[in-house]
Amino acid sequence: MAFQVTAPLLDGCVLSVLEQGDAYGYSLTQQLRREIDLSESTLYPVLRRLQRDGCLTVYDEQFQGRNRRYYAITPTGREQLAQCREEWELYRDKIDHILSGGMGNG
């Protein structure tokens, strides 16, 4: 069974990877794809939205004669990541409770 990764959860995943260090788009996609099903075409709109919201900054660096666009997390992004982690823990705990049969009968 495959579970859908919602936009807010994907935002948190992107921010979490970038918390470990700056990354360019392809590298970021590859890191995330190790854990979740994700395409580059899905990732770039997320990166643009996070940049627009002030969660990421962008800079270019030369690599083998070409520019690579790197993404870096901002203090606003770190705040959003912390909030995402808190909300995820609450949600995960509720789902774990339900799936473990903790709801009882009525």
C-alpha cells in the first residue's frame, strides 16, 4: 500500500534535508527519492513555493562550466520545519493509536 505525501509533509521533508546542508535540485531529488516516490517535476514547484514563502534562499555556483542552483534553509524555514515536526508527531501518534487497536469499541 502506498501512502500519499501531502504538500505540507513534502515541504517538511525538503526542509529537513536542507537542514543538513545546502543542495542543488537534482541532488535534493535523489536524496528524497531514497525514501519516498518523488519526481523532479514534483520537487521544483515545492522549492519555488518555499522560496517565495521565505523558507529558502537560492544561489548559483559554477560546476564544470555550468551553473548549479543551490537551495539553503532560512531561519523562517527552520521555524516551519520545527512546526512541521511537532504536527507530524501528534498526527503519527494518533494514527499509531488507531492502527494498534487502541480505539476500543465505541
